[in-house]
Amino acid sequence: MKKPLFLVVLLSAFVLAPLVQAQDMTKAERKALKKEAKNMVKNLDEFRQLKEDKESAENRASALQDEIDRLQNKQRSQADEITRLQAELNVRNEKIRELEANGSNNPGGSQIPSKGVYFTVQLGAYRNIDLQGNGLVTNNDLNATTDDGLNKYVLGVFTDHSKASELRDYVRRMGVKDAWVVAYRDGVRVDVKDVLK
């Protein structure tokens, strides 16, 4: 507060000094000179306000730049995560293609392979029960065949006998006591002992 006042006094001294020295100035000239001195003081207040506004705007700009930097870092982090997830998805898709090509375990609803050895768990063979004909069973994991007048229901497709045995044991614990593992070679049912040799 003292600085602006000092500047006003200093400016007034410079402005009014010629007034004192020039006694021969007219009244109108003196009045114009006083008005100019007042405007300078007024402009000083406006200058101070502009300076404060500038500092405030600079602080706001600095805060906004910090926010921009933070958001750009977050965006880079999210882009890295997207890249990582895309790579993981590509690996998993490739694994799915390999499993489908090899006819391996596909517990999410697989087709029975036409070549190679695979195992499945037979739930039963029924003469008068047709679950698929009634529309009760639509899941691809449950397959039905008819052989010698019997509707045979099998669950899952495995290239590993132990995995098929695990499913058989689980199904038995669920209450299907007659469940057993059956084997196929090139789409033809064979004795499990023949393929385990």
C-alpha cells in the first residue's frame, strides 16, 4: 500500500514541479495538468488490479496445466492397459483356435471330433426317454446318440482320460450313479481299455 502511494507522490511531484516552476501557466493549463495527475493515480489502481488479475490467471493456468498433465498420464496408463488386454485376448484367441484345431477339451460346448481319440462321460442309455426330442436339452456339452434303439446321453469331450474320469466322479456325486467313461476313435465308439494301452 505504501509503494503505490509513494509512486503517486513521486509522479505528482514530477507533474506538479513544472507547475510550480511555470507560474505563468494559465488557469486552464493548470486544471488540465491536475486532471492528468488524477488520471495517473486512477490508472495506477487499474494497473494494480490488472496485475492481480494477471497473477490469478497465471495461477489458474498453472493449475489447469497440472490437470492436463494428470489426465494425459491417466490416458497413457489406460492405453497401456488396453494394449496389454488386447495382447492377452490375442493369446487366448490363438489358444482357442489351437484347441479347436486339435479337438482338445472344450468344456464350453464343443463338437465331437471326427478324428483322433477322445473320451466322454455317458450318463445313461434309455429306451423311452428322449431329452433332446422334448427340447429339454439344448446345451452343446450334452450329446445324444441313438444306438440299438437306445438313446445314449454323453457329457463333455476330453482328450485326457483323467479329466473325463474327474467329470464322471463329479456326476456320480450329483446322483447319476450309472455314469461311466466311454471312448471314441475317429468317431467310432471303442472299448476304453483299447485306447489306454
